[in-house]
Amino acid sequence: MAGIVGYGVYIPSYRIKVEEIAKVWGDDPKAISRGLVVNEKSVPAPDEDTATMSVEAARNSLKRAMIDPQKIGAVYVGSESHPYAVKPTSTIVAEAVEAAPNLTAADLEFACKAGTAGMQICMGLVDSGMIEYGLAIGADTAQGAPSDALEYTASAGGAAFVIGKDKTVANFEGTFSFTTDTPDFYRREGKPYPKHGGRFTGEPAYFKHVLAGAEGLFNKMGTEAADYDYAVFHQPNGKFYIRAAKKLGFNQKQYETGLLTPFIGNTYSGATPLGLAAILDIAEPGDRIMAVSYGSGAGSDAFSITVKDGIDEKRELSPKVQDMIQNKSYVDYAIYAKFKGKLRMAGLTQF
């Protein structure tokens, strides 16, 4: 099957701490940190959005892939925060990385699993021989209403994967998806912030789909948790992530590398791809990885991946996940609100 030829990431350098947000709304920061397993989150600068982050991640992935971008036959950008309602992000990325115009491109939406959906599409196109290389990206500048619980987790970041068959750093052994119509989380057209589906969020949504996706892949591959060296899951918060990992039989050593929520929050479509990239930054040839994304609405994509020999020579060619996590500067709530456009003027008459 197809594999990962190169991968790249981007995380904004600005951060806001849980304590800073809790101070504004009168919440207990220690209770928030314990309950969500998050300490701080990334904040996009005013000149950063899904398009700019996707471009940076794509350029970093191409450095590792060491291919001519003119050979890219498909570009897919998965996000729920595309900067334009009508104007694709994918064409901006394709032009920025100097890909040839004889390619197919599209923006994908499926809440937080749109990036992994793009990976599956590229896998199919490569395996069928329709294209030589595909570029799949998951990135978001996540939204959270003032005083909403999402303010503590909704962050920004993304990862890009060049998918092909030659000189891969990791190969896809198999993939499995599980999808239902479960209204756990949604945002209406024209509305600035999403809403929660209350009682649907946990058991019938996240856990049902993540566990079913992982167990479906176990059955398809004839594997179990003990057969994998690493595992990464979608991480709306650290608590859900750890609980899902333990339910599937993974131990802390297997799941801790991909758990990024405590340091950068929930990057939505970038969450599972960034966690996978963090694992690829340290994994050794022969290691096996399980990656399971989740998107509200609701569905999951699960992958079984084997790391190849070529990873050692490529991983130093662009910044690692931890490099970007450590490159940070803190902002207070006022600057955060300004950057995120939370200060809105309403009811004012223009003279």
C-alpha cells in the first residue's frame, strides 16, 4: 500500500495558560487542568489562519519528502475553519508549494477528522496509480465562545503528509472507518461559534466511534494493542484521549508521545495528524503505530502504520513537533481576545 514519503507540522508560537482564562471567568484553574488534562493552548496570531498554517506544514513536509512538488497530483486540506466560505484553501496551498496545475484539489470538512479523510483519499489515488504523490493536510484555528468550556482547549495547528510509494518513511498497513449520524457538536452557517450536543458528546459520540474504529482495525488486521509500539487518538481533551487508550488496552508508554493537548490544546483537524507526527519524530524503523481520528457528527478513521528505514535520514530536514511546542511566548486574555476576534461591535449605528 501507499506510505508517508514526508511529513511536516506547524504550531503558532503564541500560548495562553489555563490560569489566565480561568481568571477572567472565575473558574478554578486547577480543577480545569485536572478535568481536561490541559495546561495551556496555542493561539494563532492575527496574520495566521488555516491557509497560512497549511502552507507552512506543507512546505515542511516537502522538505522531508525530497520530491519535486510538480509531481504532486492531489492536494486536500481538511479543516472546519477554512478562511473562505467560497474559495478553496487547497488551491492556495498548491500554488504556494509550486505544484503543477495539472492536479486535483479540494477542501474537506468532517469536523476534526477531515485531515485523515484526506489521507485516505490520497492513499486510494496513489494505490490506484492515478497519481504519483498526494498532499493531505489537517489544520484548524478552532473556535470557542467566550466563557464556554472550549475556551480552555480550542487552539490552532496543523500537519501535512506527502503520500506516495517511493522512499517512504512509514507505510500504511491498513485503514478502517466507522461513521454514524450522531449530533454531538455543530456550527450553523454564519454562526461564529459551535454548540455542544450535551449528552451526546461522550459515550455515544467520541468513545463509541473511536473505540469502534480501533476495534474494527484490530479485527481487519488481526492485531491487538500489544502489537503496537505507539498509539495516538483524537484529543478534544487529555481526559478523553487517555480513557480511550486505556479502554483499548494501551499503556502510558504507548500513548503518551502522541498526547499533545496538555501543551497546545485541541487543534481539531490537526490533532491526530500532529500526534502522529510527534510519534514519527522519535519512532524507530520497524515500530508499529495505531492512529485513530474522530470527527463530530460523527465518524472515525483508524490506521495501522509501520515505520521504515528511511525515516532516520529525513526527520532532521524540517522542524519537529517538540521544536514548535517549545518555541512559545505567552499572551494575556486581552491580547488573546484581540487575536481571535472575540471583541465584536454590535448595535452601533454608522453615521
